[in-house]
Amino acid sequence: MLLRALNLLLCLVMLAFVAMQYNDPDGPLWMLYYTVPALWAGVMAWRRDLPQRPRWRAALGASLVVWAGLMVFYWPSMPGFWRKEVWWVEETAREGMGMMIAFAVVAFAAVQAATARRHR
């Protein structure tokens, strides 16, 4: 029950990230970046059995690899990117931190799927 609630919360947070992209010039791209983790969190909240199927497991694994790569690609290069006075001004810092969060959501889903597979 706790995992379902946490996954639901993560799904809603990622959907809020999607909604915040409405006026961004590259919004559609970032909407995709945030929608995929939202979908995985939703799957883990409502259909935990799906990632046990081979194609779904492969899709989750591919998402994990792709989002890890995206996180590395968007990693902020400026020092102290986590400080408010930096990310408030630098869009690349905000994008990098957003991608870190998106990767963490996908990784959390992958860990849950792997744990469920071991306990079957």
C-alpha cells in the first residue's frame, strides 16, 4: 500500500513537471522526458504485474538506460548548480536537475520490478 501511494505521488509529480512545460520553447521534448517516468510510476502503482512480462521488462530496461544517458547528457556543468541562486537563473541547471529526478523515478520503478521478480 505504501509503495502504491509513493508511486502515485511520483506519477503526479512527473505529470506536474509535464504541465509546467506548456510555455517552454522546447516544451514538447521535455514533456516526453517527463511523461515516460510518469507512466512507469503509474504502471508500478496500478499494474505491478506488467513489468514481469518480457516486452514490458525490456521496455523498462531500455527506459532506464536511455534516461541514464539523458541524465549524463543534461548534467549541469556549472559549479553549485543545486544552489537556488544558480538554478533560479540557469535553465541548464533546472533541466539537469529535472532529468536527475526523471531518472530517479525510472530507476525506482526498475528496482521495484526487479525486487518483485525475485520474490515470485
